[in-house]
Amino acid sequence: MIDTLRLTAEEATGLLDRGEVSGAELLAAYRAAITARDPELHAFLRTVDEPEGEGVPIALKDVIGTKGVQTTAGSKILLGYEPVYDATVAARCKDAGLPLLGKTNTDEFAMGSSTENSAFGPTHNPWDLTRVPGGSGGGSAAAVSAGLAPWALGSDTGGSIKQPAALTGTVGLRPTYGTVSRYGVVAFASSLDQVGPVTKTVRDNALLYRIIAGRDPADSTTVELPAPIELPEREDLKGLRVGVPKELNEAEGIEPGVSEQVQRAIELCRELGAEVADCELPRSVEYGLPCYYLIAPAEASSNLARYDSVRFGHRAEGAKTYDEMVERTRDEGFGDEPKRRIMLGTYALSAGYYEAFYGQAQKVRTVIAREHAAAFERFDVLVSPTSPTVAFELGARTENPLAMYLSDLLTIPSCMAGLPGLSIPCGLAEGLPVGLQLVGPQFSENTLFAVGHALERALEFDFVPERLR
């Protein structure tokens, strides 16, 4: 019997290498887990009947294009769309022999913080079915947390890998912008989107990042990695400088239980030999959220203009003119959140307002990047809560978009600066996981993995949801 709840991807690889299980047996175990547990979770939008590969199975967020497998980005406007090619990250997983289990649920076009904006219904948190798994990549995080997949890929624009990881007790990496190809990935905000791994452990995360990272000729924004990805092994933090940004750790809205667990992890950094000191990121935290909600919707309004009912996806019936067809298709196909962001972004880019809004936001983005760069002259890594709260109840914020947007308050600043961030579970509050966010300078993934692994070993967090043990 294969225990998919506790089996890590690294352990699964070992079982396959030693011939203790076959690829078919491993795949069957995860399929059985999906059949047993996904009806109550709705982590998957669809599964694959005959996946290729004999390695460790993987799940992909439904914004990642997969040849011959429906890719909808959680939206009705793409219902029935089957890409004719694989996204680069999907192709690299396939080349590594990873069979595709299926496509995971997501907020529509990755716009959301709870996976409640999916046109196909919300995903539930494996730790508490009345709670959200975070968003927009809640499907991938829930699938890994519940043992439906050993690892998965998500996408992160303002926190959509790190925040679901925090709320589900998994490990999530938002890589340095440009280290992972966006080719074949449904675009939300092109200057922010980045694909990254969601796993049970930090070592699994490094293994999967090693597979997907690197230069892609099909994506001109990608770069070669400056150094190979190393599997973390160190058990202490001696010689490392850890910064504690006051604004990220004392922000309004951080729950006491979250703060308590994060402070415990910070003290553990000291015990492991790190040099820990306070620092400040005042402009990044004050202006990060409003800056993001100008730039991301502006880029979204441009990217989503391609859904015109002509080339792919849904088409409204009965229209008599082209303009009517496009208008009715978008009205029927887009949900409330994409419509909200398209209108906001279009306004920010409109004549007479471009420089005042989008142009000014880009200048602020430079300020945020410089403020982080100054902090990294003193520190190797910055630590904070990933999410201000533990998983909140389904429906609690759906009628208040601003409250929903504030869920990403702590993850957005580093995303605006194009920096890598790793979320690891650091304890429980109210019986639900708390995430610790580790942020480093560009291309510091190896450092983040090393720090995350050392803390992971010391914290001894049990990643299996209590209700499933």
C-alpha cells in the first residue's frame, strides 16, 4: 500500500529507482487518492486518462497549456479549449518522465486569493473543508496537501503560489522573475507572472525547480541560471544574516496566532546560528498593494483583449455583428473578477490617465526594487508571515474585494521587485497552518532552499492535514 499522504516526491523517486514500485503502481495510487478525496476538495478540474511517463506524477495549474488536454484558466470563456502545443514547463516535466495527473483548479485567469473565483466552483482546504485553500493556485496546493499529487506547478503574480502554500501547510516557491519560462502559460500580468513548484518539502521543491528552470528560446524574458540548483542539506544557519522587516511583521491585520508562530520561527533562526536583526521596508509595504493593483490590471486588460470569440474558446450565439459577438461573448465568458480588473486596467491605460496611474506605478515599482536591494546589502534573507491570517471561511470575503486583495499584502512587495520567495509551514494557529515567507535577492533560490530546509528540519511540522491522519 502506497501512502500518498506522507510520500514525498523524493521518496517516490527512490521507490522507483530501487524497483520497489513501478510507475504504473505509483500512478494508480495517486489516481485512487483523487477518486477517494477529490470529490470533497475539488482540487482538480480534470484528470488525464493515459498520461505519458513512468516517473513521479505531477499536477499542473490550469493556466499551464497542455497539448490535447483542456486548459481553461478557470474560465468559461476558454471552456473546451485544447492547446495544440505544450507550455515549456509542461514539456520539461514531460521530458523528465513526469506523468500528468491532471489540471488543478484556479481563480479565473489566476485572479484571486481564495480559489473562489473559479467559474467551476471553489476548492476546499484539506485541513478544514469550510475554509479556502488560498488563491489563485488553491487547486495545486490542496492537491499536494491532501496527497492527491506528490508535487504540482502553480503560477504566481502577486502571491498565488506562496499564499496557498501558507494556508495548506505546503512549500511554495515563487522563483526569480525570468528564471522559468512563461511560454504557453495563460497570461495575467506579463511583467509579474512566474511559474513555480508546490511541494511537501523544501528538497522536493528544489528538485522540481531544477526541472523547470532555465533559459527558453521561446521566451525572451528568460535567463540562464547563474549557478546549478543545489539540493539543500545544511542543518544550521551559521554565517547567514536574517532580516526582519518591521512593516511586514507588524502590519495591521496580522492575526496574533500567525505572529506568534512566525516569531517562534525567527527565534529558531537565532538558535540555528543566524545573525538576526530588524530592518525596514516602509515604502514597499505602504505602496506595494496599490502599485500592484494598477500594474497587474493594466497588463491584464491588454492580455485578455485576445479573447474575442474568433480564434479560440467560447462564442456567444445569435449575434448579428462582430462587435455584438465580442461583447456578448465576453459578458457570458468572463466572471466578475476579470471584468473588474479589465475595467480598472483599461481606465489606468486610457488617454489622459496613463502617466498619472500606470506610469506613476512603474516609478513606484522602481522605488520598491531599490528599497529591497538596500536591505539585501545587509541581509541574506528577509523573513515575515506569508499571509496575515490562517485560511478564512469560504464566502467570508467574496462580497468585499478590498478585504480579499489585502490577503496578498505581505507577498506583493517582493513580487513587484521580481524577487524569489519561499513559503514554508512554521506551525499551527487555530489548528490551521501558518506560513513563513523567506525572501532573497535575485537568483538566491539556493540560499532560500538552504534556510528553508534547515528550518523545516528544526520545526518538524507534520504536513499531513490533521483531519486526514
